[in-house]
Amino acid sequence: MAKAWEKVERQATSTIQEGERDEVNPWVERTQWLPCLVGMERADLIACIEEPIAEPDPRSNNKTEPIEAAIWAAMSGLTRFSQALVIKRVGMFVLLEAIRTKKH
């Protein structure tokens, strides 16, 4: 019985439950992602956003992912370029106001 209870408690803390809204970013809240994430394991989601390994490391037995690493680097560069362009074109105050703005 104790093992079954531990499993239930572990699942309750590692599986995203419906209605969880801990520190939700306003932009993420607008996308309504929570219903899509219900039932997913936090560890699996975190594994999806880890940076892929581009170069082999002899001290580690992790598998290298050069194609995924190239895509990661390209998207990172695009994000940085877009952020810099927005700040340059509209200014930091407009960007901060857009981040602060709530629905409606």
C-alpha cells in the first residue's frame, strides 16, 4: 500500500494536472497551452528543450546530434536577431509595454 501511495504522490508532482497555473507567463497564458499539456510528464517536456550535443565529449557517453544542434543554433540566431531588431525599431519601452500588457 505504501508503494502504491508513493507512486500516486510521485505522479501527482511530475504529471501536469488540469488547472495548474504556477507562474504562467502572460504570453504563454494567451496561447492556451495548459489544456494541451495536461497529462504530460515534466521530465519529458524538459528533455525536449535541452540543447542538443553538437560535438562528441569523450568524458560523456551522450549521443551527439549535429543536425539538431545546427537547427538549435539557427533558431537561436533568428531569435536574437528578431529581438535586437524589435528593440532597434520600436524601442525598449514599447517592448516592455508589450510584455507587460495583459489580455483585453
